[in-house]
Amino acid sequence: MGYNPFRWYTSGKYRKKPLKSNAPLLLKIQNGDFEMSPFYKEAEDNHKLYNKMYNEYIDKSHSKDEHAIHHESHQHAKMKRIKAQKLMEKGLEEEN
């Protein structure tokens, strides 16, 4: 099993599959079924990285047009924002 192109937005550990509903509570706790999804933390990190890249691009820009500066800086950091959105979706899916 090699690279999965449909999971490009995940970079952390993959979680174990949740146990069935009739499994003992202690085993569920040890498996991590009641912990927050790690995708939320990764999404938060990517939001911070997006904001950092966005602000750095604005600071380095020499253009006079405000609209153009904001548009270009958004385009520069857009993939980090998309990655964060995908991670949030995956976290919500896992929680449900």
C-alpha cells in the first residue's frame, strides 16, 4: 500500500478504528474512542500557518493597490487554508 492521493491533507498519525458499541468501556478508553480527533489540532496548525504566510506576503508586497495585495496574498497561502478545511471536515466526520 503506497501513497494515497486522496489523503494528501493528512500529515499526522492515523487513528485506530473505533471499537464496536458492545465492546467494554475500558477497551474503548484505551483505544482512544473518547478523545478529540487529532485532525482538529492539525487544522488549527494549518490555520495559523495560513495566517502567517498571508501576513508575510502582505508585508513583502510592494504594490500600491490594496485589493490586489490581499488577493495575491490569499492566492499565495490558499493551499494551507484548503488543507485546514479538509482536516476540519475529516475531524467532524470522525466525531460523528
